[in-house]
Amino acid sequence: MNETLLGLRLLFGSGRGNRARFVLMTLGGSIGVCCLAVVLTIPGILAAQDARVAARQAVPPDRAVAADVSGLPLWLERTDPYGSRPLVRIFLARGTEAVAPPPGLKAVPDRGEVFVSPRLHELLRTENGLAQRLPGREEGLIGPPGLARPDELVAYVGMSRGELSDGLPVTRFGKREAPISTVDPSTLDILRFTMVGIVLLPLAVFLSVCARLSAAERARRLAALRLLGMSIKEVQRVNAAETVAAAGLGALLGLGEYWILNQLFSRAGLPGFTWYPGDGTPSGTTLLACLVGCPALAWFVGRASARKAAANPLAVRRAAVEKPPSSWGFLPLIAGSGIAAGYCAAGITGHAPRDTFLPSLLIPSAIIMIGVGLVTTLAPLCRMLAQRVARSTRSLALGLAMRRNEAEPGGTLRVAAGLVLLVFAASLAQGVLIQLDQATRNSSRIQSYDIPYGELTTAQRRSLGHLKDTQGHVVSMQSSLVGASETAWSPHVVVATCSQLRAAVSWTGPCVDGQAMRLRGTEGTVGEAPQAGARFAVQLDGGYRRLSLTVPERSLPYREFPGSLVIDPESVLLPPSALPPGSRPVNATFTLVSTSDPDVVRRVLDGIGHVAPTADVLPQGLDITGLQQIAVIKTLLAVGMVLGLVIGIGAYLVAATDRAVERRPQVTALALLGARPRTLRAVQVAQVVLPLAIGLALAVVVGKMAESGYLVTGGGAIFWDGAGLPLLLAGTLGVMAVAALGALPLVGRRIDPELIRRD
């Protein structure tokens, strides 16, 4: 305790400069803790959203319990795209038995009543077509307990039991898990390890830099205490007390900063991702990591930084030459780069790994090792470069700069590490975004909408067939070969006119209306082709009628639109007149076709919702849930990159300012010896920019290697991101320009001889 009190007394009683350094350490630590809190609370926000979605899920009766379910309410949920966002419509029909309403509602809506989320309420005022999907009148808003996010599009629609005959009986609302997570667990794992690379690694460097401010001055003071009779451990405790005090106060300030940011951004929202303020409340684990973990890191850094002054105080007081950095720092970089290079080689040779277990362990480990190796490699690499340049150059400014970097490689490490990790993190985040962009989405010129045929009445099919903005429709159904087993292959049957077929595909051969034909895709056969003359049958009217047909002799070639699959590659085309009037095919699909323009897709979905509000519509090639997850992940990655940018620039500014203060005696001495201010500024810029250029070049190379290795293991079609390289190089040049400009003001015009009085 005595050493701790002595450290605090030295902290507040050793001059204005030392107190200013303490304030800088505290502010830097608060920024780091705030960034750490943001990263650690993201999983909690996602879990809270999933919990509210699970709470509104309907629980059906237990099959093991024999009971009359005719009096229970009926429930049916439909999820449709609205632009690039899902629209959740929950249809409810009251029963004779009372059931507690879903979260966010005071009662189960009656027939014709509609309750909507606040965001959907706003859209209904501007989008008239959207109201077609919600038959009824708006009676109120859904409360926050029934919504995953403030901007979620949800509606509860009250209907009669006759209108909701295909609904499921409900005993209560609330399940343990949501049917679909806000972010898929595998995607969440990708986000976690990406956050480690782009936020937590730079954060560890940043906090270490803040804990080692004025390292040279403090080392001289600690060496004096050691010479006065303190033991090595006592000296380390004195130094650690100062760093822990700054880290502890910074942790409290950082949590306060996070609370303010959470309140602001949760109400304003981020593009593609919103949350309630309560979801962002830090958990006990987060508070423990911020209030205990960060001071603990400062404690160990403080003890490590005081080891040299405590072990050899005379060398510190006399400014002895530092020991060269160990070459063992190259080991993590070599190991991580070797793993990434191995996967790159596998991608080049066409042997991309199919197993996901081993890459899921090796690639994150390689990225972490590369990130750590970039930091540990900087000091020995810059020292070797400084030695060679200093021996060969004839420039006074460059020679002075390189001799200083050779004598003090640790200063270069503190200044350049944050920016180097920033460039590496940018390349890594770019690879993750490329993999996410390869998710399933519709890239075709047309959009098809599959609706189960049995869910539509004759009037609804007639209305959908003349729906505005659609190009046409076809009906496809399954068949069975006559006299063969049920597992034998049988052709699909497409019921459409020639004009309807032409609207669904890119090109067809000569087509004759009223005549059955074999459809033959021009892009190759998938499966077994139907043989002419083979007998097959289709089921009609719930299986009570059976229509026997023969595979026709004449074939009709056709070609699908690129990226679409509306027609089965080997099918039989039947004219609508081939079916008996008023018959209803079994296992059939009613498919509408339109252009893939987003506005057209929205209008078609609105029209389908108006004609058949409870029908299950499947837009082919449009994974609306996946697109929403990608939007959330992109937003969170953007947050991570902003945090990484703040951390990297903050680490540079703190380290560069601290280094300039420590270098003032040397700069003053050179000025008194006759060095011009222009020369001194050139020395300062060269000291920062040249080592930084080496580190950034290394970060770009190994960053692209790690990104390519990650893409190779992702199973996508893109392995090499050549398009992102110019942007990354431009960003690297911008970082170097900022670093050079930041080094210019570090040489003042006024010479203060007091700075070298002791020397």
C-alpha cells in the first residue's frame, strides 16, 4: 500500500506536465473502454432482439394431450419482402377460449382490426399500395415488447375463423428461441472474429500506448527511486499504481461515454440496424471486462515498462544504448502468413478446402497471429532498415532520422503500430464484405413468385392472372409414371399458353397454342429426359380424379433468363384446355412473373397481398431474411471500422505527441548546434514516415494474403479481390500523408535551453 500511495503522490505532485500526461492517459483510456463496451454489447443487443421475437411466437397444443382445440384462437404468420426488408404479417382469429394476447398488444385483435408497428404506421401514410396487404382498419400500435427493433415492420390482422381456416390453433404465445435469428450463429461467429481483428487487437495496442506515455521520463524517475533503495518489486508497484489510477478513471469515463452514445444512436438508429436503449445496457461480463480488465492490462503494462529501470537504474540514468529488439518477433507473422499462404495456394491449384472445421480454427488463428506479428515485427524490421539507410545515405536529415530510429526502435513501434493494424483491419473487413455479398440474391432480369395452387380460389387465380405489372403466369405440377413405383422419375407438367411461356423465359422455339410439347432447355439437361410415348398421370381435385397423359413427340427448345429458373429443365408443356374445366391440380404451384425492378416487385407483392392476403408467397431468388442479416452485418462491420479508425488515429496522435515531448531535448540540442528548422522537420517526418511506410506495405501484403485465404475457405466464387486493392492503396497513402502532416508541428520555432540544462 505504501508503494501505491507513493505512486499517487508522485502523480499529482510532480508538476503540471505530469498531470497533463495523466489527463491524456485517462482520456485515451476512456476512448478505448468506450470502444470495448461497444464491441462487447453487440451480442447482447442481438440476443435481446431474438428474445422478443421468440416471445411473440405462437405455441400450438401439445399433441400428447388429447383435448378439444376447436375453441382455441387460430394463428398464421406470413413474411414478405418490402423492398429489401421483411414485412411480418400475423393473422389471428379469436376463439371461444380466452388466450393471453401476444406481447405488445392488450387484446387479441377482432375481425377487421389491424395493429401495426410504429414504422409500418408511418409507411402506410405514404405507401397506399401497402395497405392492400392488411385487410382491415388500423386500430392501434404494437408496443416495444412485441417488436425486435423500433423500425421492424410487423402487423397483427384480425380475421374470422372461416377466413383463417388454414391457421394453427394457439394455446399461448412465447417460445424459448426465435425461428430465425437476427444474425445467423455462423455469421455471428464471423462477426466476432472480425471484430477481434479490426477492433480488439488495435485496442490492446492503443491501451498499451496510453499506459506507456512519457516512458523515458518515468523510467528516469523510477531509476532514481531504485537508486534510493527501493526493491525491484516496489519500483514496479509505484509505476503500476500510476497507470492503474489512470486506467480506472478512464474506465469509468469510458462507460459514461458509452452510455451517452447508446442513448443517442439507439434513438437515431444506424443504417440497417436499430435497437432499443435498454438492449444496449452493458452486462455484468462487459462491466467486469471494462472496470477490471482494462486496469489489469494497465497494471501488467506498468510493471513491464518499469522492469528495465528497476533492474538496471544506472543504464537508464546515463541513457545507455538500448538492447536491440529480439528477432523472435518475426515468428507470429511468419506462422500466420504461412497458414494464409497455404490456403491461397490451395485456391490457386483448384483444391479449395471443403471441410469447414479445420479452416474455422486455422484462419482466425492465422489472422490473430498476423495482427500480433505486425506489431512485434515493426521494431526489429525498422531497426535493420535504419542501419542500412544510415550507412548508405548522404542526406543529413535522413541520416539523423535513421540513427534515432536505430537507437530507439521502441518509439517507432508505438507511433506506427496503430496505423499499421488499421490498414490490416481494412483489408480483412473488405474480405468479409465480399463473402457476404455472395449471399443468395436475385441477379436475373425477371422475378418469379411461387404460390401454392391449393391456397388460391378460382376467383383469386383469375385476379392474379390479370395483375398489373406482371408479365404472365404459369402453373406447374408434379406427375407420376403409369405402372412405375412412386420413387421413379416422372416429368414435371407446365400448364401455360405460348404467350405465358414466352413471358417466363428468355427465348422459345416455334410454339403452337393448344398442342402439348416436350420442353427442352438449351443449356443442358438436368436429370432424365422424358421419353416420347411414355404414360404419366397427374392428380386432380384432392386426388379423387386422375388425368392420364402421354409424353408428346414434338419438343420445344427454350432458354431461361440468366440467373433464373422458372421452368423445370425437362418438363411437358400442356395447354390450359388440356385440363378438365374447374379441376384443381394436386401438388401444383401458381407462378407469377414480372421484371426484377425493386419498385415493380413491391407493387406486385402489394397486389398479391390485396388479392390473397393469407397466401404463402415465395419470391424466387430473393432471400429477404438473408438480405436483412447482410444489412445488419454490414452496419456492424462499419461500426467496427469506425472504431478501428478512431483507435488507430488515436494511438498515433497519443504516441506521436508523447514522442515529440520526449524528443524535445534532442531537438533543442540539434537546434543549438546549428541545425535549421527545415532540417529538423525533415528529420521528424522521416523518423515517422519511413518506418510507417515499411509497416503499411507489409500490412497491405499480408492483409491481402489473409483476406484471400479467408475467401478461399468461405466457399464462394470470389477468391482474389483485385478490385479492392486500389482503394486500399489509396487509403494507405492517405494514412502516410496524415502521419507526415502530423509530424510537422512537432518542431517548434522557440528554443528552450532549459530542456537540455541537465545534459
